[in-house]
Amino acid sequence: RFGNDGLYRIESSKLLGMWILTQRGTPSIYFGSEIGMTNVSFPSIEYYRDVEILNMYQILCKEGDMHESEYLSLVETQGRDNVRTPMQWDDSSQAGFSTGDPWIPLNPNYHSINVKKDLEEEALSIYRFYQSLLQIRKRYKTLIYGKFDLLLEEDPKIYAYTRTSPQDSFLILLNFSDESTPVPMNLEEHQLELGNYAGTTSDKLQPWEARLYKKD
């Protein structure tokens, strides 16, 4: 719902990871998020198992006048089965999840999106980016218990905020868009701790770019 699972799947997956892991409270990493698994797009209602999806299909399509294709487009973005397809470990049969038939079919893109392939990507690996984020979060308790302040409240693209405590001060910049956009603040006193683009520049955020700064 919030990222771009096409051209910027890797970048937006990392951005969403940074968003979650630099917030207060206990983070939740649902299986597949750490390799950028995407919503499934099944061709027919027959592939879905969620009782809510099936009940609403009966009401809207069987008893109502909604076309199945229209209903499926809604299910693709809002249905719960999108995050229930089996974990995609590799590109072997059943994605290495099982030797039998799982209770719900796999996302067909498991050949190109899986743990094995992600770990082979080295610098592009979403999983390794999550590891780096978790290490930083563990090292700096400010990212867990520190004060949260939202910046640039009216900006339609950049979600920016600080996490501060008597010990540390952090600035997080997230570009929730497919477009490059100028950084609307001075970063002279900030040191980049982690970003999802290699060779990032200080004056412009690339599409779905995420940066975590520590103030000197």
C-alpha cells in the first residue's frame, strides 16, 4: 500500500524497513518483509483462502453486481492473503518452503524474489539492510526510547522526523515518491549513518531514498 513494488521494489522495501525500525515501540517484521516480498495477484478467487475475502466475494459478486476482476483488484491491495503466501526461500519447487502443496499457492514471482537471490545481491540485499538497521537500533537506545518530533508536516513527499535524547540526536529522511526531490534542510551538522542508495548526495533525495543521520 505504501511502497513501489515494481521499479523501486528494493529501494522502497528498505525505506519501509527504516521507517519501522526508527520508530518508538516494538517493531514488527512480518516474514517476507526482509526480502521485499510483494502482494500476490492471483487470477481467480479460487486461489484465495481467507474467509473474509470469500464472504465479501459472495456478497459483492455473487449476490451483488461487482465484476470479479474489479473485486480481485481490491483484494490485491487490501486482502489479508497477500501476506499469507509461503516464505520464498529459493527458486526451487515450492520455493523451498515445502515438499508438498502448501495451504495457499505461492506468489509466482518466487523465482526472482527469494532469500537465496537476495543474499547473493550483496550491496542491494534487503535482508542485510535490515540487519544493519537492527544493529544500529540496538546500539543507540535513542531510536527505541527517544523523543519523536515530526518535521515538514505539509510536505507531500518527504516524511521527516527526529529521535532525540540527552545522549543522541537522529534525523530520518524518507522520500515516499517515485520522484527526486530537494532536501529542504541544512545537513551540515549531520553524519550519515545508513542510507539505501550508494554514493548518495546531500542536496537531493532520490526516488524512495531513505537516510538515517546522527547529529554531531
